[in-house]
Amino acid sequence: MNQTPPLADYNLFSSDRPPREAVARERAGWADAQLDAFGSTLGKAEAIEWGALANEYPPVLRTHDRFGRRRDEVEFHPAWHNLMRLAVEQGIHSLPWASAREGSHVARAALAILASENEAGHMCPISMTYSAAPVLLQREAIAHEWLPRICSRQYDPSFREPASKHGALVGMAMTEKQGGSDVRANITRAEPLGGGEFALYGHKWFCSAPMCDAFLALAQAPHGLACFFLPRWKPDGTINAFHLQRLKAKLGNRSNASSEVEFHGAWAQLIGEEGRGVATIMEMVQHTRLDCMLSSAALMRRALVEALHHAAHRHAFGRALLDQPLMRNVLADLALESEAATVLAMRLARAFDDGERSFARLAVAVGKFWVTKRAAAHVSEALECRAATASWRNASFPGYIARRRSTRFGRARGT
């Protein structure tokens, strides 16, 4: 009694005005049909359940097979693979690199928001693959071999040689224990083998998306920190010395695997110049920053939708919560900030389409900082709307004014 019905069987794109307007404004209106179909698919109860299952049954690491041989594979629930298949089929991992069409980064950003709104964890390998492409282009031989695999719309999670697969994904390994974000303090070393090939030795505290087919990694070469391309399989068809130590236990992002990894003479190819590793891999980081913003905007939108849905169906003190004036004020603030995050993220996606490198270099970093920072507070506020009595208590006049004074909205209004 007085319980909110499940939120399902709705279109994530057609029901959300800000991204629809942004897609048209940022010159990607040609993708409307694809976005509408994708939004409808993700809004179905089945797809929503996939997101829940992928987080309820997180990935499992298998370091060895039953014969005691190194395996270093990550196993996922079928729901994860269903979500990955949907994302790859839409081209979220590669659309701008497979198409020269105007607004392709914007169209891809809108698709990423929809996918993240349903389940954000699986977007990590998708984002890493999208972001790795411009780095691979810095070495023609690698790009020639790997870009066609990356741009494939077929999801292939099998662990086998890339040449025999239908598609490939790329991860990243930068962070080490002693350095954290200070990657110049990395101690993983790269020993030259000749011809731009190296053997990597060391440990990475974080390896993003360890289930991928290849990785961008930083290591200390003889002439300074450098960026390397490290595939899971070597050219001779043997498994590379890329050993997963454990999966990280995380509070959030549970559906996705993050790991520690050791390199024991792992074969890798140099990308860029020795001593320019940070500058080389920053091209990838720049694109992942955009995706951090997109996923955070998506989480804010999902929180808002859940709060609105609950407020429309839940009754307290004789009326639906949605009809209580102070609750409407709270929901209006949530809607405003959600729309602002979406508009900002989509505008910055256009900066990648238009080649606004100087603007994007600063604005994407600032936008990523602000939107990701605000997402947690935004979701927390939306969660308060989920319980009728708590929502009414927290939206009472004294509490409402106190909270508004502590937010940027309150400061802007002078309340």
C-alpha cells in the first residue's frame, strides 16, 4: 500500500529533453533515430535487470586453470556481457574513430550517457577503448593492426589471440603504490629488446579493465618515463607475462573489474618518445575525463528520474509528494543541476569534434572535476526523496532553508 511501482518500460532518450536538445544544438541530430531506439532498449525491464545483476554478481578472478597453469582471466555474470554487447553494437567504444561524420563525438557522448544511466560500471572498458584510439594513432604500425579490431561492432569477450577475434577492447595501467597520481614516480622498468620492443618488469597498483585484449602502460625506459602498448598475447601466439594479482574490493563500480597486475618481462611496444610518457598517455586521459563527466551526468539524471517517479506515486499528508510545494523546490533544484551537467558535458564533446584543443584541455578538466564532485551530493539529495517521511522531514521549511544556504543554489539566490 502506498508503494511506488517499479520504474521500467520507458524511453531514456525521448523522456529526457536536455540531451535531445543538446544533440540537435551540437550538430549530431542525424543520430536521433539510433538514440531513440537505444533509449527504448535500455528502458525495458530486462535491461534494467541486467544492470542490477551485473552489480549483484561482481567479477571473479581466475589466476590459474585446473592444471596449475597461469590463466589470468576475469569471469563475469552473463548480464555484464549483455550490457557490453549492447554498448559495442552501438559503437560507444569507437564511433568517432570509425566515422568522419560531423558530430560523431557528440552522438557518441549521448549514447554513453544513456548506457551509463542504466549501468555505469560496464562503461569503463568501453571508455578506455574509445580513449586509447588517439594514442594508438601515434604509431602507425600499431594503429594499422589494432584500430580495425577496436572499431568492430562485434563484442567478443573470449580470451584468445586478437587475430582470431571479432573485436578487441583496450585498458590502461598507470598507477603504482609509491606514486599514486604522481606517475613520474613510477618504478616499473622497460628493458629494450630492439626495434621499439621492450620487456616490462614491475607492479601496477591499479589496472583499469583487466579483461581487455591490450593495455596502455607507463614504465621507466632508459631515457625516461615512456608509454607502451602491451597486448595480452604476444606476436608468436603465446600468452604475455601479464599476471593479475587480485581484483580490487570496491564500494561502487562493483560490476566492473579493477585489478593489481605484475609484469614479468611482459612484451610491449613503445608509443611516442622515451621521456614523453605522460604527454603521450594524456591523450587517453583527456578522453576518459570527458567520459567521467558523461557518466556522472548520467548518474545524476538517473537519480532525478527515480526521485521524480517516486514523488509522483508516493503520498504523504493527503497529497502526492510531487504536489507538496517544498518537495517540488527540492526536485526543481535536482532537475536544474542535472540539466546543467548534461549541457556542459555535451558542449565539451563538441569541442572534440571541432578540434578545440586549447579550450578542451582546460574546460574538460574543470568540467570533470565539478560534475563528478557534484554528482555524489546530487544523488544523496535524490535518495532523500525516496522515503516519504524522510523526504517530508528533510523538505520541511527550516531544513530546506538551511540546506539551500549550504549549496551554490542558495548562495546564488542570496537566501
